[in-house]
Amino acid sequence: MSAARPLTTLRVLAVTAALPLLLTACGYGSTSGDDGKKTAVAAGAKKLSADEVKIGYFPNLTHATALVGVQEGLFQKELGGTAIKTATFNAGPSEIEALNAGSIDIGWIGPSPAINGYTKSNGKSLRIIGGSASGGVKLVVDPEKIKSLKDVKGKRIATPQLGNTQDVAFLNWAAEQGWKVDPQSGKGDVTVVRTDNKITPDAYKSGSVDGAWVPEPTASKLVAEGAKVLLDEASLWPDKKFVITNIVVRQSFLKEHPDVVEAVLRGSVKTNAWINANPDKAKASANTALKELSGKALPADVIDPAWKSVTFLDDPLASTLGTEADHAVKAGLLDKPDLKGIYDLAPLDKVLKAEGRDAVDDAGLGVR
């Protein structure tokens, strides 16, 4: 049984436009920030076809490939004399807007805003060119009120935003339990409370919610407040893998600067390899980057369990994206989309081949 994860549509956006949105693992929030950070280029380094590449991502553990790759200089090493300019975002829609406006060229982003950006532009705005992370989403609950999965019925469960990735995942899971919930109001056999991730721990402490279906590190923050993990979403997926973070690129940038895109992908592949070979060093590097961006590092009792629940990989897990779309359609949150062409994995396959690795599958959704 697979849990679904939502794909925000025009219909959902119309409803959620007035909602306060803050940081989530899929990139939903109220503001974006351009930190204006430009990496230092080694003297005499050979420049590629662009003077610089503008990269966007989130100060979030599920975007650790970007955090660590920039922090450790692994992207810059592959780019040579082409500089990196970074921008961080709290909102998936704002990152897509930045991509469409040319303010960024390549971005780390969740599947929902990526699909929404692709479908809204009639397939002209972006391509998914690689994967980055899987997992990192959990149902955590008050152990005094909820002792088993069946006890979730009748309780108040927080999700980050109406129509966001975790929101539809929970709606789908609830439907599979035989419970009825109105997807717009969140009312029914279980009450869905759309709550910004940054304030969900306070909502839990106050007792206004009994649990939450949330990404890391919010899930581990709740556990640090006394909650327990009732369900890891990974357990609902084949091989316990589902896409949580993709790499996307502006189609025009891909066409004009394929060498730069390939270099960034090499950096991503090498970063993921370094992360998996050096998990403790990588965790510390990610936390250092988070401290620089937010002013505060995550404490050990939060980052340690959160880090363990995220898998860093290069495969975009394209088949899970198709499943997510199907479930969102069934939930009534998405008209049946044509996702053919959303992937262009040729640059990634070239990088993987050079590393002696096999090509990845686009699930029939690649460029025709």
C-alpha cells in the first residue's frame, strides 16, 4: 500500500492563497531569501560557458545535498571558474517563480511545486534532472492520547499546508483506513489542522493538536517534546523509498549551458557519495550551513534522528512521482496531468556512466 503525496494545483492554490505558509521539506512557505552568497573561484580556474550559475535550495535537512555541496566546495570544484550564487527559499511557489524569472537557474525542490510549475507552464518552464533525497516524513503523536494507529480516528492531526505533500499523504492514508475527511475543510473522522511547521511544536505543546504528519526536522522536534513516532511514511512505499527532493533546471538554461548543468550534477553526485561515506561529517557540515543561514544549529536530539531518516541518492525515483500524481487525482486535488517530458535525465546518466554506474529510470516520463 503506497501513501500518496500531493501535487498543488491551480484549484488548491486558489484556496490556499490566503493561508500563512512557512518552511516545509517540500518547499512551502511565505517568504524567500536571496542570501547573495557568491562562492570564491580559484585564481586561473577555467570558466565554463556561463560566468555564474544561480542555485536555489532550502535551509532544510532534506536539501542537505545542496547545503553540504556548497559548504564543502564540492560544487565549485566541478564548476572551475564558473561562480556559484546561492539563494535560499522558504516557499516552493517562490522558488518556482524565481526559476521562471531567471533569478535562479537550478534548484533543489520538492515534487509538488516541481509538478505544479511544469503543468502550469504547459511543460515549458523546467525539467527534473536528478534526485537528491528520499524519506524524512513521519506521523508523530501524543502517546498519552494515541497509542495505536486506530486511535488516530477522532483526533486532531497537523499537516504543513492544505494541498502540500504531507497533507495529501495524510489524507490518502486516512482514506485507506476507511475514514472520511473533507479535503478542503479538513473535517471528518479525523480533523486535519493545517499548521506551519515552525509553529507545530508549539501547537503540540499547547495541546491544540494531538499529532502531526510532518517532514524532518519537525518530526524530531516533536519527539524531543515528548511525542512518539507512530508511522514512518517510508514504510508505506516499495523498497521504503519515495522522492522528497528533486533537482530542477530552467529549460532555457539547460539548452544554453549544458556543460554547467552537467558540472552541477557531477557536484551533486559526488556530494551524495561523500555524505553517504561520511555521515557524521556530512551531518555536521549540514548543521554548520543551517546555523549560517538561520542563526541557530539544530540540537543533537533533533538532528541525529532526523538525519538518520533521510536517504541521499541520485535517482529521482520517477515511478513514485507518478504514483503521487495518481493519488492526488484520486483525492480530488489534481486534474489528471500529462507529465511526459518532465524529466531529462540524459545529463545525469552521462555523469553516472563516467562514475561506472547504471543509468536511472524516468518511468516513461522523460523528454520525448
